[in-house]
Amino acid sequence: MRTFSWVVEMRGHIIDSLTFPKVLDEILGYGAEYETEEIVIGKTRRDPSYARVRVTASSEETLDKVMSQIGRLGAEAVEERDALLVPAPGDGFFPEGFYATTNYPTRIRNGGRFLDVEDLCMDSGICVSGTENRACCVKMSRVKAGDLIVVGHHGVNVTPPRRDPIRHGLFEFMSSTVSPEKSKERIIREIAAEMRSVKSEKKGKILWVVGPALVHTGARDSFRRIIDAGYVDVVFSGNGMAAHDIEASLFGTSLGVSMAEGKIVPQGHAHHLRAINFIRSQGGIARAVESGRLKDGIMHALVRAGIPFVLAGSIRDDGPLPEVVSDTVEAQRRMRELCKGVSVAVMVASMLHAIATGNLLPATVRTVCVDMNTEMVTKLADRGTHQSLGLVTDAELFLRELAGMLSG
Amino acid sequence: MCPPDYFGIEYEINPWMSRSRPADPVAARLQWESLFDLLRGKLGLSISLLVPEKGAPDLVFTANAGLVRGGIFIPSNFRHPERRGESPIFRRWFEREGYEIRDLPQDLSFEGEGDVLAVGDDLFAGYHIRSDIRTHARIGELLDARVLSVELADPRFYHLDTCFCPLAHDSAVYYPPAFDPYAARVIRAHVPRTVEISAVEALRFACNAVVVERNVVLNTGCGNLKSILLGMGYTVWETDLSEFIKAGGAAKCLMLFLTP
């Protein structure tokens, strides 16, 4: 059936004045349909809001009636245009005025048709392939001279992710930080259920971002059980976590503290250096696992199961371990690549890598942030993703409980 | 304010006006002067006067000159051509007085303080009959304020100041049937204390009152509202404005706040 549609914009205190719901009511009252393409709600009382709505009717006459009615309510028709594409003047930078992405699902209008922007990532530009008529996010450093980049706002539609109205799972009722008063056991149980559902319904990959505290607190074994149970598809971490994991395998200590007894061991402060040194002498973690010299632990489990990981380097690194990617731009590129297809991200006791990962993920990924520090959890849980859950608790407790539920 | 030297019913642009019910110039002058004396003498306002001009009978209704905030004047764009001749007169006055003039787009009608009234930090703005809702976002930006748009639903109450009157930073008097259901909800949601008036008193322009701190000046014959206001601790001054009601205006319409 042929439909007729037009796009309108409204600006001002359209929420507090109820003029926005009024416009939507008017549209429905005429038997027409609406689709909210973008809505930006003012943060403070004084800030105005903005909404862009597509109105669709089954007849031109109805559409005209609706448009004139809502026009007097402040809904102004916008002229639809294709996105403006400008060739990048050189390698490694965007043309001036480039459109900067959010992590919300985005479409651009090209040749009169809307294209979904692929590889969604915030703080990127949008590149359109001339030959294939496809659009995807591209990071500044990866731009090549001549790449067609979207400039300005025209022809770009952004939609906040819709909540699935059918499911009544954990993410539907919770947002932002979970207060310590809520039952952690129940929440972890629901996280486990979510992960089981993702796996059984083949709804994407589970990404884990982990920090060295996993090793210090004695959570290695629990994480390994989760890996063995098949609930880890990608791991992002750094030199620290891997080094202390290997230190624990080789010396039974982490940062020189005995895992079994919790006491500092003589000369223990150098154990992590010795561990790194040993792996370097073997030509890498994978080689050490193959030769049987590295027998257990998290890195061992990842290599054995063929689970991809990125250990992103930093200026604080000792060594580093050979697998660590010290070129941060390259590390970011590999992380972005591995983010494809991720539908759940779990971030445990890791500040820097968690923030970096948050910047790479689209808003549609459900994230779980676990840390002892409330501010850390709030900061991560409130970043740009709509479907995130924060849990203030000890990494070891969380992983032990979760491992029990997933592998038991 | 503007003296009523040339006030009269010369055209019909609202349901109150009828050329078969002309204004009595002598009575109009007495009523206007009585209001002027109350505002200056009893309410202590210092009043600047515009020089009246022949051919601009509604110039007396200075509330529609535009909106004044700080040193900024946002001029009106009159919906009806009959009043458009007033615009240059008002503009000249504000230019001479050194106000910064900020125009709204010419194709959007806006009738000034008659349609925009402040309750606390919020601006309530009427639309549909005389002012265009599309001016509200711009006014909000210009004045850095939240503008709550309210639709006027009864042609007899064609300006916001005929059916809505702020009292203090958290209270207002209003006539609910003059608004559409959404607007009535918005008013109830954002004005902590509201006083509703009856149809009888609404038709006597009870809402078209001048409020200065604890003083209220309004048309005669609004006994119920007067009692309520007295009960709230206000001092109420009544003055007959029947000649001006023939043109669809009363106390508030006849003055424009320069320092609200």
C-alpha cells in the first residue's frame, strides 16, 4: 500500500508544555502514524528540547490535514535532503565540519534511500563507500584521502535504542547503579540468565573487560570456570592482568603475595617480572601454553579455547608481554574489530580499559559494570549506553557466584 | 501606558468589539485616569506615557507593544492588520529609550505581554488565537527561560492576560475553560497554587488584573475573586473599566511592565 510521509521538527519546552504528546495525539487522531526519529530532551528546566518525527498517512489528503493541524502546534515540516558527502582532503583526518557520531543507531540518506550506518561507534565519522552504497563509522586515524565523509547534520537520522516491550528481563527495569541494598544474589542470577539466553538463542557475543584485581582477589579460578562453560567470547585487558595471572601460575603469587596464604613471599615483588621475562624468553604466551610450560590460569584457558583477546599496552607496563599491543591506535583498531557482534559486555574491576571499551560499543550493547568503587560504577554505567547495569561489589564474589550459576 | 485621546471602536477584531457599541470618550478618559491614579498613587508605580496618535485607537492597550526583560524589547508582530500601524510607534519609543530591540521573524505573529506572563522563573505563553507557538522557542532562547506553551481555546479570551493572571512566584488566577485540556494540565502541574474563577467573573475580565507585590487592581464586579484575594492577604483596588471592555481589554491590557 502506498503511503505518504513527511518529517516535522519541534523545538522548545515541548515536553513540559505537553505540546509534543499533543502533536502525537493529533497524528493518531487522524488515523496517521508517527515514528520519532530523534528526540533530544533538555537537561535542565531551562534547556529546550528537540524532536523530529516522521508522519505517515495512507492518503495525501489525510497527510495534508495532519500537517496543517500539527503545524499550528509548532511542528514544522523539514525538507529532506541527502547527507552531504565530502572527500577527505588527506590521510588521517576528516574534512572540516564532519558529522561526529554517537553510539546510537544511525542512518544516513543517500541517493534518496536510507542506509544503516554499520560498525556503530561513538566519536567517529561516517564514511560512505561510493561503489557499494554502504555507510560505516570510521575513526579519524583510519581515514584515507578521498574517502567520502558525511559533513553536517542533514540527512542523518539518529534513533535512541528501543526497549524491547516483550521481555521483562533485568535490563528493562534497571538502569544506572544498583544500590548496595538490593539483593546481589538475585541480580547476579539474572545476569547469568541473560547470558544463558544470549548463548542459547545465539544472540551475539559476550565481551569481558577485566583488570588485575581479578588475580589479586583470587578470582582466577572462577573466571576460568566461566571461560570453560562457554560464556566468554572476547576479552579485553592489559599487561597487568596477564602478567599477574602468569605470575600466579608460575609462582603461586600475585604482586608477590601468596595466593594460598595471603602473605608477602620473600623476593615476591620481582615475581611478576620473572613471569614476564619467562614468557618473553618463550616467544609469547601462546608458545608457553603449547610447550606445556604454562599450565593453568586465565591466559592459558583463553589460548586453549582459542578465545580472542586484546591486551592493550600502557606507559606503565613492565616488559611488556609479547602479546601486548603497545601501539594504542592499533590496540583500539583490534578492539573495535572484536566488538562486532557483541551483544553483552561485562566489565569487572577495570577502569581504563572499561572506559575505552565503553567508547567503542554501540548503545545497543547491554553492559554490566562491576567494581568495588561506587563512583567508578556510576561513571561507567551512565556513559552513553542506555542498557547498562552497575553493581558495586567485590570482583571475586561476583565471579564466584556467577561461575557457580553458569557452570553448576 | 498611553492616554485614551484617540481610543474608540473603529474596527472589530475580537468578539467584544462592535461598532454598534461605541466607547464614550468622556467616560473612557475618566476610567483611564482613575486607573492611572491607582497605579501611580496607590501601587507606587512610576509610569511612562506614550503620545497617543489618531488612527491608532488600540494604542491604549500597551500590553501588546511587545515583551520587555532587562534592557531588551521584543516587539509584537500583530496578527490583524488593523493594529500593525502601532508597531512603528512602539518601536520608536523603545529605540529612543535605549532598549536593545530583538525582533522575532516577521511571518510569526506575537502579541507581547498580552500573551506572555511570568510565574516565578517560568514564562507562560498563550498561542493559537493571536500569537504563533513558533515564537515560544525563540523567546525562551532570547530570555533564557522555560516557556510553557498554553493553547487558548475560547475566542472571547483571545489573549493569555484575559484568562490568566500571575499573583506571586508560585500562584496564579485563571479561568480553566479558556484553555484546552493540555494547557489546563500544564498550568496545574507548574503553578503550585491556582485560583479558579467563575464564568461570570471571567467575562468581567477578572483575570486582567495588575498585580504589584500584595496589591491587585481590577475591574469592578468581581466580588468572589476579591474575597479570595483579601483572604490571601492582598489589598484589592477596584475600578470601573467598562469602556475598555467594549474593545476587549481591562486593567492589565492598558499597561506594560518595563521592569517586571
